[in-house]
Amino acid sequence: MSRPAFQVRPDRGMTLEPGDVLLTGAPHGAGFGMDTPRYLAPGNLVECEVEGPGRLRNASVAPPAG
């Protein structure tokens, strides 16, 4: 999805309020361009913190088998 499309589409399914945060992450393969390529692996923890609302933590898991 293009950036302009992403900026328009979220409000079709929800009401965005001042101060709302939209997190998109990095595009697939972004870690490949690092000096030492790095990728998310099962067990990695991704965190985002905003002063006030607090911290969001998501653990990376392996995709379902099959």
C-alpha cells in the first residue's frame, strides 16, 4: 500500500483522534541493507514507547506451519 493510501484508509474503519499514532514498521527485507543483515526472528521483541500513553510490546513469532 502506498503511503498516501495508508494515510487515507485507516479512517474508513475507525475514527482517528488528535494524538493517535499509526505504526507501520519497516518494509519487508529492510534488514538486508544493514552492514550486517538483521531480520526479526521468533522471540524478538519490538517495542514502541510514547510518553503519556505508554509502551506497546509485540513479540515476533514463527509463521504457522503449512
